[in-house]
Amino acid sequence: PDKAPIFKRILLKLSGEALMGDQGYGICPDVLTRVAREVGELSSKGVEVAIVIGGGNIFRGAGMAQGGMDRVTADHMGMLATVMNGLAIQDALERLGKFCRVMSALKINQVCEDYIRRRAVRHLEKGRIVVFAAGTGNPFFTTDTAASLRAIEMNADVMIKATKVDGVYDSDPKLNANAQRFERLTYDDVLNRRLEVMDTTAIVMCRDNHMPLRVINIFREGELMRLVTGESVGTLIER
Ligand code: UDP
């Protein structure tokens, strides 16, 4: 039962949808609290937790650009959406008595801290949960790429992508009942087979910098803790 964590520092990528629950939009308070509790438990076990939060539950730049909006403006709005989600996570963690700092790649420092690498590392060393918001701070990128970048910058032991499915499949398990889940893959497998794990930029960043990735289901309660205490859950992707 009380197993020790196998990772010292993790980077958790939460998509905006991870906070949305069954709603079609926005943040579901119950889901937010549950995710915060699970993250808080990792931190209580002594794991240093950094989070990159997405914004797709509120706003996606590419979608708006298709409707005619200038892509850069739409992406600025998308990045601001991730800041809103970040503030919600910070609030939920603080209500549970955890210490947390939101750090934004865009400067909005009356709302949260600016991202400064050394400061982020210091927060982690002090046991604070750090939420990285505003992606990379640049349009045309994704929060998956931001997660790869921050995982590498923070020297995380592993990047964990928390999704709606319990790993990477050879075809969509919602459409194909015979879809097979992979236990492990290499980054080149993902690229060659065009498996939809993350965008190519994010995959290549991880591959070239030897950052292992675990894809797990955030809607399965306890999955994060099982992974961090050494169980082989989801799909492992390595170089
Ligand atoms: N975004 C951006 N640059 C980044 C990260 C994100 O412009 O480095 C914008 C982009 O418009 C994106 C939105 O923020 O659609 C929300 O991020 P994402 O779609 O990655 O969120 P998720 O799918 O993880 O919820």
C-alpha cells in the first residue's frame, strides 16, 4: 500500500479537457477538485510536481482562425485561456492546503508570476507545485510542445500526458472495438506510424532530449499515484 515514489520530479501535462469533465465547455468544479487532490497527494509523497495546463476547454486558436480570425490574435486568446485554467488549479490546490505558483510565459505579472527558469526550479525544490501557463508564449505552438520544453528545462524524470484514454492505441478505441493499446513505443514509432500522441514538434523535442513520456488516463482515479509509485500504467514512449 504505502509505496515510495520512483520519480523525484515530474512534469504533468493536463489538457484543458481534463478540467472540463462531461461538460462541453469550461471548468467542472468537481473534476477540478479531484485532479487537484490527486496532484496534491503526489506532492505530499515528496514528488516535485510541475504542471503544464492546456486551454482547449475554453479556447483553441486554430479553430477560431478557421472562422476568419487572425491566427496570432486567436493564439494569444488561447494562451490566455490556459492562464485562467492555471489560476483555477492554483486555487483548488490552495483550498486543499497545498502551495502552488502559476508562472506564465506571457507577462501578466499582476495575475501570476512570470516564467523564470531558476525561480521555477526553486519553487519545486521547496515543494511548491508549479503550474506553467500561457504555453510557450508563442503563437503556432501547442501546450504539448510547452510541456516537452518545460519538462526538459526542469530536468524532470518523466513527462506524463494525462488524457481521456488509458494510453496510445493503434486505432481509435472509441471507433474500433479491436483497437490495441501499446505498452511501449519509441518516438520514431510514433512519428513513422503517425500515431496521434502529440504534435510532431513536441515529439521531436522529447526524442532529441531523451525525455521519456507516459500517456495515462486522468479520468481513472488513482492512476497518477500508481504510475508514480512504480506501476506500469498507460503507454511508455522512449527514445
Ligand atoms: N497556444 C499557443 N502557443 C502555445 C501554447 C498554446 O498559441 O505555446 C494557444 C493555441 O491557440 C491553443 C491554445 O493556446 O489552441 C490552447 O492550448 P492547447 O490547444 O494546446 O490546449 P489543450 O488541447 O491541451 O487543452
